[in-house]
Amino acid sequence: MSELNQIREPIRLELKEFEKHFRQSLKSNVPLLNIITNYILRKKGKQMRPAFVLLSARMFGEIGSSSYTAASLIELLHTASLIHDDVVDESYERRGFFSINALWKTKVAVLVGDYLLAKGLLLSVEHKEYELLEIVSEAVKEMSEGELLQIQKSRKLNISMDNYFEIIRKKTAALIAACTACGAKSAGATAEQIMLMKEFGELTGIAFQIKDDLFDYDRSGKIGKPTANDIKEKKMTLPLIYALEICPSSERGKIISIIKHHNRNADKVDEVISFVKNYGGLDFAEKKMQEYKLLALEKISSFPETDSKRSLISLLEFTISRKE
């Protein structure tokens, strides 16, 4: 049994039930939409976000229809955001598969993303899950703000460390925070418990994104997606920001110039990667990731020790030790 399957064991049957709910939520009367959503279902990922929802729910009670609605709502939103991200980034591959915009072009991809978002909203309204809808709508707002803030800052390449953490808190961590908050809410947790779970999810999400940033410097070819993409897209991530903050100003100017004007030149990109490694950017990012993991664990330390809590902690560990 793989590590991830072991983590999901307490909710193995519930994840299968979730898949039925999610498949049902994608159905449409438009044949083209059904072709595309079937393609999406065939290339499903690790289902980490539904696992965060269902494990969080199990910590506070039984997993019921409200929990499945929450997990489906989150997965619809997440899938929509990935499709829109690929359009924005002009990316034609995701995890070894062609992206929706690569196969059906940009216009269709944008509309499919909009469709999935609308289906999520309707799913909440149909089941009268207005509080879940509020949690997730807040996450959508935060994600959009994070993307726009990153675009704004990337134009001038002037992202400070504070800017960086604000961007990833909004762009990535907000959705995982919504997973854990919705899961707890769906099982009848108190307002205080829901807030602690939301904070746990947010801190986990920040650690998750730092791990993703570290992948960008992996040249082994084993992680399942192209490396150095952040540099090519002029995205300032934690390892690079740290290295730029501590290096001499003359070297800083040189590296900024490469990112601005030579970010598609493989040799120049390798120069940036070497620069980050030489100035300890990767070690610093690894250290910060571990700090956020410990902060996340503190948030749930007062909850009873159960199989679901242990699995949730293992899922946090998995997010920062994963190989892809």
C-alpha cells in the first residue's frame, strides 16, 4: 500500500462515495462538456483536497451529505482554477497530460472553467449549504486577489518576503484553509474549532506552496512537471527572494536582468538556479517550510488523538515530503 493510500485509509470508502458525488456534479446536457469533463475525471490527481475535507469532517463527527457537498464544491473550484491557470500561463501540459486549452483551445477552456465554478455555486444552493458557500466564496476572492497581486509585483520584480507570503496565503493556502474549515463545519464543529481548522489549513497550504517552489529548482526530471517555470514566467518565489535579499547589490542587478531579459535562455536560467543554491535560498525555504508545518501542528494539538487526526497530520507531512 502506498504512503498516500495509508493516509487515506480511514476515509477510503468515503472517498469512493465522494467520487460518485463529484462525477454527478459534472454532468451536463451539452455533449462537448461531457467529453471534456470525462477527460478531467480520467486524469484525476491525488485527491488531496477532498481528503483534507473528509478527514477534517471525521475529526468532529460523521461524514454525511454535507461533507460530500463540501468536498465536491472544493474540487469543482480547484479544477476550475487549474483550467484558468493554464490559460493565463499559456501552459499546454499538466502532470504529463495535455491541458484543456491545448486540446480544445483557450475559449473553450475559459468557458469550461466558468461552468465548473457555476456548478459548484449551484451545488451549494441546491443543498442549502450557504455557510459552506460563504467559506468557499471567500477562498475564491482570495485566490483571485493573490493571482493579481503576483502579476502586479512580477512586472517590476520587486516582491519582498512579506509580499511573497501574502501572495501564497491568498493564492494557494486559502483553498486548503477552505477544505479544512468546510470539513469541520460539515460535521457540526463549533465556531472556535472551525477557526482552528481553517488556520491549520492555511499554514499547511503555505508549507505546500513552499514545497512547490522548491520543485522549480529540481533538475532530476522526476517530479512530473517542467522545472524552472517560475523563473521563465518571472515569478519571484521564496528561494530566489531570499538569495536576492542577501547577495551584493551588483550581483542582484545582474540576476534581475537575466530574469527580465533572458528568462528563456537555458544557460542563463541555470545561472539563476546556481545563484539561488549558492546563496542558500533552497536551505532557507526548506527551513521556513518546516516552521510552517510546526505552526500548523500547534493549531490542532488540543484535539483528541484519533485515526482521522493522525491521518490529517500524515497528510500534512506528505505535502512537504512529496516527490511531485
